[in-house]
Amino acid sequence: MKQYNGKSSCVYCEQVGTRVSNQTYWPFENEVRARTQQSLWRDAKLANVRREPVGGIKGASPLLLAKPFDMSKGVVIDWMHGMLLGLTKKLLELWLQPVNRHNMFYIGDKIDALDNRLLEIEVPDIISRKPRTLRDASGWKANELRSWLFHYSVPVLFGILPPAYFVHYTIFVSAMVTLNSLSVTVIQLDRIKCQLDDFYKAFERFYGIENCTMNVHLLRHLTDVVRRWGML
């Protein structure tokens, strides 16, 4: 398959993506066609004949022959890189980097106030790393980003991040916490699917299409992966 930044590079669906300045972005689309084992075979055969990618597929993979393995359903989302080192870190960059100082969501001029809250938090022994200043957020490890997402971010951001952006962010937090719990019901998954679709739709409006990366697009498929393979 094509890389994550190429056209039609989603392993789960056939959304093409939108090219802007030679980059591929992933705005929300109401209807996306899911990939199937049959569609992967079709595109792989055509790619071999045409000697060019078809639907993001460059050619046939030996895994297509590994029955009963289904490539369209057998790949899980790398939640650590996609949601923690990916989307969670991206949101911190958007909020804090001076290049965004003219945007409504920018709070980089309030790092001292944010740090005053963050660094006062006393963490239990089960959390291996104590909170570090947000000035070092670009170097935070995945487990630090996980602690930020699950435990610190909501009380630290409350009243500082503008209300509309704060409420929008809490949708993401709520969904990630539930999908990382010990168990989840079908009813909860249905609700989270709707919540993540709402978050995705608003993300482009709040942060622009240029920030709708593959990590944002993968939100559409998180609940499907959990249904098949269990909690994140």
C-alpha cells in the first residue's frame, strides 16, 4: 500500500483523501466504502497489470493467500503512535506553538498558568513519570502523553482553553478512556462511534483541513477495530 500520506492510503476504507499543496489530507466524509478482501484482490490485480497503484494498492501481498486471514479486517490500529504520539501530541502543538498565535485555540501565552496547575499534581505510584512542564511537551514520551490525556489535561485546560475547543477536546478524552478500559458494551461502542464522528467533523472546522491527517482519519475506524480485536 501507499504510505499514510499518499492518496487512498487508508487500510480500512477507500477514501481517496484531498490533495493540498502536494500533501494528502483527510476531511470527514459521510459515506466511505470499507475495504474488503475481495476489493484488495481486485486492486492488487489491476495494479500488477497497470504497473501503478490502484486505489492505494501497489500490488499483491503474500498475506492475501494466508487463509483465513482477512487483510481488510486483520490489521489493528497502532494506538500509541496514532492517538498518543500522533493526535494527542498534535493537539498540544496546535495549542502551544507560537506559529498558531493568531488562532482562537492558541494558549501558548498561558503556559505558566497551565504549568502551575500541571506541576502541582501529585501522582500515585502506578504512574511511572511525574508531570513535566508543557515547555517540554515536544519531547514527552508516549506514557507521559497517556497520563496527560487520561488524567491531567481536562483539569489543567479547564477555563484556559476556549470553551468550544475544550468541550470538543473532552469528547476525544472520553472516547479514549472508554476504549482503553477493561471492557466495553456494544451500546457504548455505538455511542463512541457517534462521538468520534462528531469530533472528527468539528476538527476540520476548528483546526483546518491542513491538520486533518491520517491520525485524525483513523478515528473513524477505532470502534471497528475494538469490536474485532478488543480494547486498545
